[in-house]
Amino acid sequence: VQLVESGGGLVQPGGSLTLSCVGSGFTFSFYFMGWYRQFPGKGRELVARIDMTGGSREYADSVKGRFTISRDNDKNTLYLQMNNLKVEDTAIYYCGRPTGNYWGQGTQVTVSS
């Protein structure tokens, strides 16, 4: 199982970023997938997760209305569209497959003026 994230970077407050995660080594469409983030000195927390078809999505209260999780099973890709970013969104973002506890390498998102 391999998960590879991309799309992180530096953005100003109020800006947008889209993260992508390509999965390989497993049947992507068979699994719930999620985005998680980790702040310095803290544990990893759930940002959003999505069921196998994309019909059910769940968000952390702190990102509701600003972030959108989606997936393209034909491309084995998970996305996180992040709008109206805040300084407090600064973290390392991980793509994860909860079943089996698989994670990507993480991508840094920094929100700063």
C-alpha cells in the first residue's frame, strides 16, 4: 500500500489550496479514505473522511464550510479542497486509509501573511 500526497505549500490567510493523494497497491474504491493533520507537538487529528463512493462525507467542526473532501476512484485519487485558509490551519496534512492504518508521508501546509 502506498499513499502519496501533493499540493501543500505556503498560502496567505483567506487563500486556497488543493491537496491530492494517489493510492496504489490496493483497490482504492474498496476503502474509506481520509485527510488528517498534525500540529507541532500534537497528535494526528481527523480533518475529513469519505466513504467508498463519495456519497458520505464527514468533517471536523473546525473546517466545516471551508474544506471539501472528494475522490476519483478511476484515478485512485483523494482530494482536499481547502478554502478560506486560516493561520491555525498550518500543519502537516496526511492522507490515510484507516483500515490497516496506512498513511502517506505528509505534506506541509503553511498559512501566513
